[in-house]
Amino acid sequence: MYHFTKLISIFLCWTPKFVNNNIAKFLGWLAVKFCPKWRLDMAVANIQECLGVDNIKAKKIAEESLSRFGRMVVEVLRFPLLNKQKLDEEIVVDGLDNLETAYQKDNGVVMVTAHYGNWEILGAFVGLYGYPVFSIVRRQNQSGINRLLNEYRELVGQKIVYNRGENNHLQIVRMLKKKKIIGVLYDQDTNDIGVRLKIFGKECIVPDGAVALSRLNKAPIVPIFIHNKDDGKFTIKIYPSLVCNGKDDYERVMRELVDIMENEIVSDPSMWFWVHDRWKDGHQRFDPKYDENKHGHHP
């Protein structure tokens, strides 16, 4: 799979923009076409419940949320062509001074985002702008894809730390003490650790790793989100940093991070990954093959 995907990447790096755009649209169509029905039904229902839109609008948002992955795949496979000059041409950044101010505090930085827009471009942006960034990632099930993704992430200046494994937490803490930037995705429920909060009024567990790291090392947390533009370019919004100053401050910072994420989702709903079973009730509500004994119960 590694060599096959690498060949596709080489092809995409050579083909003109209009060809890549059509390939991205086709891949996006495939994503919608082959998405399990229960996931799409769940996404539509969650969009209606969270955003208060009608079924037609919710279905449009859900399908756009899926189809944008075609563009994301093409963009990542073209990482060998990416450099700072190209990013300067394709990205409008709002709040770069917020990242620089946080970095100058010399406590390391916890950079947080969601599965929103092309989050891989965010890591490339920070790395190619010269910041020492370590992205916390999940190991992909397919080893060839995992190898290629990490190879391409390193091409654009990132280092990789897996979210699970022996001594991983210790390694992350050491990186912060060495004044590195740690990239964290904080929107998906790991179902094992976090803080119980409400996202759009619906209770769930929100991963708290970013806030735990901030509390431990007084590292500033910098929320950063990326939006796709219709012309193939991007806008990046970098928020002022937050710091967790102790146990009593924990929930406040978590709530602020959730509020920021909610505001971003409302501003551009199709950028978020709605087909993820965020509230852990999707199987139970929408999957006709759901087996409670197999999946367990998630309140």
C-alpha cells in the first residue's frame, strides 16, 4: 500500500490543478457514496440537533463534510511540493502574533485544533514557518499508509509522537520542557479519559490532555483552526493563548476550549467531521445491526 500510494502522490504532484480538482471531487463523491448509511443518518440528526437547521440543510452539510476529504487527500499527497513560499501564497493567517507571543514565554506551547478543515495543513504551516512542532497522532491501522503519512508530515517540518504507547506521556512532557510545540486534536471522545462537558448542549467526554499538559508545565494553549476556501486556498485563525493555573482552573479552560470549537463549527459547519460518533450514541440510535452486548452502553 505504501508504494501504491506513493505512486499516486507522484502522479498528483505532476498533474495540473484542474486535474487534481476533479480527482478531489471524485474522491469526495466516493466518500459520500460509500459512507455507511447509519453514519450519514447520525451526522444529519446531530447537525439538526446541534445547529437547529432543517433536514435538507443538515444533509447538505453532512455530505459536504464528507466530500471535502477528497480535497484533503489530494492536498496531503502533494506535500512534497509544499514550502513556506507556497504557503504564503495559499494561506491567509489571522493571529500569527498569538502563536509567537505564546512561544516566546519559553514554557513550550500546546497547539490545539479539531478534526476540522485540513488539520494536516496546520502542522505543515507551523513546521514550515520554523517552529519546532511535534504532532500527537493516532497510529493508522494500515502500516503502509501510516508510514507514508508520517514521512510526509516530516517533509513539512513536523515530528511525530503517537498518542498511545509506553512512555509516550513522559516523552511529550519532555518536549514541552525543551520549549517545543505540541499539536493536539481535542474534539473526539477517546472514551477513557477526559472531562464530562456538553458540546452543543449534548453531554459527552472531552479529552483533557491539552489542559493537563498546560497545568503541569504552565504551557500556554493556543487554539488554531483552518478553513477551506472555494478557490483552493485557506484561512487560518489563531486564538490568544489560555493557561491552566491549577486544579480549580481546569474546568474553566476546558469550557473555553469547547466554546471556541463550537463557534468555529457554527461559522463553517461543513469543515467539521460530523460522521464521527462523537456522542457515542450513533450505533445505538441509527445502526440497525447494533448489538448492545457487543458495543456496550454509552450514556
